[in-house]
Amino acid sequence: MSDLTENHLLSIFGFGADSIFVGGAEGTMLHYDGVKWEPMDLNGRWAIKNIWGAAPDNLFAVATDGRILHYDGKEWSVEETEKLPPMTGVFGLSETEIYACARLGRILRYDGTEWKFLNTGTDVDVTRLWGCAESGMYAVGFDGLILKQEDDKWKRLTINSNHEFYGFCGFGPDEMYICGSDGIIYKFNGNVVTEMPTRTQDFFLDVWGPSKEMVFAVGDLGMIMFNDGEQWIRIESGTEEYLTAIWGSSDEDMYAVGDNGLILHWNGENWSACA
């Protein structure tokens, strides 16, 4: 159990070693300035599922309570939107092109002024978003869902999977990683998904890396795995708490967060719990 909070932590995003945000249950938001962690006031008991920002004073967070929150560098406020299902993910290509996803197949786009629903053609839960300028946006979800954006619509890609996808990251239009239920990790080149052996049936809840040469996946019962380019290798985490999200500023400065306020830090050699 952490000294910072007893609440489950669900999300992490940062802009560098001295500007990291961690969100969680019961209105939990923590900020790290490079020296210490401090709680932030969300003005509500929102459960923060995912975070993305264009700058430290222009940050968005989505909540399972069906809300999108914005941070302007001074305070958090709730965005004015139509009624939303439980929110699950947020990702942007710029400050005027930001996407948020939710259960029931919902995806919204923010143009810097307002949020508008896009046509996904599905009611399957969407869980995560990722994209780049070269490829545009992708979304993943339950029942093996992978969507590719085409203008204001989304096209479902056909793959042989019915897994629940929880984590999604990429390093370019032809190198993306998707993780999820039953120990599944796929490598995705924009057209074809290739299953990568993990030798586990435990759920992966997030995947991320500072570079394509160094990718980590985290999940059930303190599971942390590292991709050495050929296979996924389990690394000792020192915990059996569920790990829900991972982010870092470099290959020697990464954080994984999870249940009961746990924050783990990677220094380039091993993982250890923060106070």
C-alpha cells in the first residue's frame, strides 16, 4: 500500500521526468514534479481511466463516470459534452485533433472547441486509441476490435481474434502493439496482426515503451514483461498487485501504476516501489 493514496491507480501520462500525472479511482490525481508526488483536486470523485495532453497546461482525462476532464495548468474542470457512456481512452495528434473513446462503440473528436461523436459502425466497447500523422488514428476494444479512421468514419479491420484488448501503443504506422486478455500480445503493422508468444494466460492491461527496442507490458498479479525484439521475458516486479498502466520519460526512467496506490519506478536495471 502506498503512502500517497490507498485508491487504485488506473492511468499515467507525462511530459518529461519532472511532469507526470497519475489518475485513479475516487477522484485520485497525482502529479510528480521530479522531486515529489502531490495530490491534485479534480473537483469530483471521478475514476480516471486514461490521460493525454498536448502540454502540461492542456491536459485531458477521461473517467469511467462518463466524463471528460480538462486541466489548464491551474485547475481541472469537466468538459461540456453530450451524455457519455463510461469513458476508456483518450489520445491526440495535436491540440486541435484529440480523440476520446468509450464503451458501446463511442468515439468523439475534439477540434479545439467542441467534442463531436464520430460514426464507428459498432456498439462493441472501445478501450484505447493511438495514432500518428502518417497513418491517422486507430482504436481497439473488446471482441478483437480494431478500427481504422477514414475521414469522419471508422472501418473495422478483420482479424482472427475475440480477445478483449486493454493496451495499445505504437512507434509508427507499421509498428504497433496491442495487449489484452488471456496473455495476448499482438504486433500490428497496419494491415496484419501477428501474435507474439508470452507463455501466460494472465491479462495484460497496458503496453508501452520509450522506443521500439524497449517495450514493456504490465498486467495481472504484478506481471511485467519486456520484449527483447524476439520474445517477451518476465521481469521481477516485487509485487502481486495488479498493474494497470505504464509510461516513462526514457529507458532509465519509467513508472508502472496499479492497485492500492502502487507506483513502481524503473531505473534502467530494476523495478522498485515509490514511497
